[in-house]
Amino acid sequence: MFKKPELLVTPQQAEDIAPLAAAGADAFLAGEQAFGLRLAGEFRKSDMEKAVQLAHQSGKKLYAAVNAIFHNNQLPTLKEYMHFLQQIGVDAVVFGDPAVLMTAKTEAIDIPLYWNTETTATNWGSVNYWGKNGAERAVLARELNLDAITEIKEQAGIDIEIQVHGMTCMFQSKRKLVGNYMEFQGRNVQIERRDKERGLHLYDPERDARYPVFEDKNGTHIMSPRDMCIIDELDDLLEAGIDAFKIEGILKDTAYLQGITALYKEAIEDYNKNAALYNEKREDYANRAQRLQPKGRQLDTGFFFKETVY
């Protein structure tokens, strides 16, 4: 028997939690745009409270995304929000900005803290620094290969989380680049929506690649043209003892997330029963994952085995 990793999923709405829990999710990450980056869905305070209740009713955990980059004028609302999260009983706060950690300390907020800076969690020295300063988990950068991930896990004094499925962010600007461009063109920005529902893309004809683009309260985001998928390469990560696998639900519907969550749960359980069984079904997992993919969204292994070039 090995230590099963937590399967973490990002739902679009509170109502997604029960079906995703039934599909095999162990924990959920949700939040509000004012405090969290690139969320699969917008969870206002009432939604967060409902999400916590639904997760706990299913015996699962609910983490709050508080990983935005904060400015001075946001610190008073951050303090209030952290107290709210403690009041409703979230199981952890995912943060990147040290202001969140300092707020938790000065306000005596007793919630586990998970460090996630998206891109700078690239070595075990940084991981252990944040561990000594109060973080109980580190979310590693998506740009790391398997060898680096394994080495960090061997040296880390806290839990390690990695993304195993879904799209990743390639670029973020705090500026509203799309909106500014539309204004420059004289277009009505109230009609020309540029949020996630608008379906905007950058197109690279040389690679026939489409990069989703959207704006929210945290600025402009350009996402990867393919979805990461390592369902047929989980064995090394399971052997390494990675503590949590994240399935990113941004720009995906509930049915897709249910199918992918159930597939990863099956693979983990199969490996737990017998590594040979997992190996025998490796190709089948990959084929089933591909069948779930939306049209035009290919799968790859990200940076796990090679340097992905976009």
C-alpha cells in the first residue's frame, strides 16, 4: 500500500461539488476574483459558505483561493475576508502573496496555509523556507520536469501538490490589454465582452494553435493551447509520494470534470491495488482521456518529460 494522493478539483459552482465528490474528488479549490487568480468559477461569500457545507457533507475538503497579488488598498478587505473564511470553516487557504501569511499571523487566524505562487515554486529551498514560515503545503510550478519534482519531494519538509490535468497560464498582465485594445479601436467594450465566456483566442497559424484569452479583476490572462494530461504517467509520481494531484477546471464544463475526475480516481485506485494493473491499462486511460477532450483541445504532458514550446 502507498500513500494515496489527494485529488483536488476546481469546480465552477457550488452545485458541482456533490457530483464531483461522487466522481472521486477529495478536495476542492474555489474563491472570489477579488482574492484569487484564474478561478474556474466565481464564488461570492454566500457561494463559499455553501461550498464548504456541501464539501463537508460529502466528507471532502474545501480550500479558498487567496492567491491574488494585493495592493495597499486591498489589505483591509483581505483581513476581513480571512476572518470570514475562518468563520465558515474552510480547510485551507491557498496563497502566494506574503501579505496573506502576515494577515493570518497578526489576526490570529488559524487556517492551514498552502503556498502557491504559480511560477516561482521551483526548488526545495524555497519550499522549505515557506514551510518554516507557516505554509503546510507547496504547489509547484507547472514548468518543472519529473526529475525536479521528485527531488523537491525528497527534500521538502511540507506536502507537495502538482497539477496533473488541464490548461495552464502562459502570461498574465495586471492591465486590461484586450479592453484597452477594443477602446483604441473604438468598439463598445460593454458589448465586446472579454471574460472567459467570450471565447477569445490568439491564433498561431504556424502551429495551428489557439490560445484562450480572457480578462477578470486581476487583469489579462493568456492560457496554453493544449491541456496537460499525465494520466498514463502517474506511476512515477505515485511512487515519489506526491501529496496532491490537481485537476484544473478552468474553461471546462461539469460533465467534463466529472469524467476526468473519475478517470484519475480509477487510475490511482488501480495502482493502489496492483502496479501491474495500472501498467496494463495505461494506454486505455490515455485513450479515454482523449475522448473526453473538447474539439480543438489536444493533450500533452506539459513540462514533465520535455521542455514544452508554445
